[in-house]
Amino acid sequence: MTSKLKILIPLPSNDFDPSESAIPWKILKENNFEVFFATPDGRPGKADFRMLSGKGLGLWRPILIAHKNARTAYQEMISDSNFLNPYSYQNLKPEDFSGLILPGGHAPGMKEYLESKPLQSFVGKFFATGKPLGAICHGVVLAARSKHPDTDRSILHGKRTTALLKSQEMAAWNLTKLWLGDYYRTYPQSVEDEVKAALKSPDDFHFGPKPIFRDSHTKPERGHVVIDGNYISARWPGDAYSFANSFIKLFKHSQF
């Protein structure tokens, strides 16, 4: 790549997952991409404070909190000038970017992002360009809700994908529901069930190996991603390194 390609990472105002945003941001920057952000009102967003601090996670804090490398990357990201000066959803145009990454997060503030009609419209139009699009965890819900402008079907209809597994979502909820309530249940319907409903066939949903260990800079093979043409998906923060590296590889034979 002779010049920096422009990648967009949309975020809600609050509660996005720090790992799923900051790790791809850091890896993209290290590989000479220019990364931009978008929020509902054009003001800098804030990540889920529980994932950063561990507050309220109880005995499960070491397992559930964002890992140190992700927290460090997040602190670097929020000092970046593009993060501090995001686009607003209303002003997004597919022609302005070469790639799109949709991070996840499960806390209540994510609904602003997942339910945004302007953002869904942009994602659908961007997907139709054929440029690389990546979605991880709840970001796959946003992709599932986004319609292809030519067919009015979900952009995931006819695509193979993964997303946060129902087993993962229910495990985190069961571990913390006594004191955190539905913090880990963004909606009554699981991510897996909603995404499957948008697919041409439930068989197009891929579970991957059991997500026990998180991947890392030195062990990206622990992560799991599904690639189908210009679209790449992953399940949880433990796939973030593999997700980001695989997203970059989509550009090797891309015209964008």
C-alpha cells in the first residue's frame, strides 16, 4: 500500500467494548492504515467502564475484565486526534472510506449504536460497495440489522458468519445476574439467535472451536474468524487479534 487507507470504526456514545475497538485500531495503525471514528453526535465516545475497571464484576473480574493489553491500547486510542474528532452518523458516506469495522459491546449504551437507522443505512450502503467490512461480537447484530439497498434484505443474507455465541452470552449473564441484572443481556433475544434469523440458512452460522482462551499478539491462532468474500466476522474480545489481522489481509487483493 503506497498511501494510507481509511478505515472507519463507528461507536456509541457509551458502553462499547474496549478490546474490540482498541485492539483493531492499534493493529491497523501499526500497519499504516488511517483510522477514523463516528458517534451519534460527533463527540468522542466512552468505553464500558466495567470492562476497563472491573468494577462490579466480583469474583469473576480476572476472567471478564478487558485484558491489560486492551486497556493499554484503549488509553492510546482515546488520545488519538481522530478519536477526539469523530464523524457523526448522519454525515457518513461510503465513498469516504476503504474499510469498515463494527465493534461490539453488551452494556445498555450499545442500543444507541445497534438501533441507529442512519448507521444501519450507512452500513448497508457501504456493504454494497464490496469494500472490506468486519464485525465482531454485537457488531454482527448491527450488520444483521443493516439492509442491502438493492434487495432490502439483511446484508448477511447469503453470507457465512459467526457472532457472540449464545453459550458465551448466557454464561456471563448467569455468573453476574444476581447483582448486575441484565448487564450481559443487551436484549431478551440472544445475539446468536438474532443473527441466525437474518441468514439465508441457520447453517450459515459458524461456531468455531470452544472459546476458552483469548488470542493475543503472540498467539493469534487462538482466535476464530469467518471470512466470506469482503465480509469478516468474529465472536468476542478473545478473537480481536485474529480478527484485526484477517481484516487487513482482505486488502491484499482489494481494489480499494
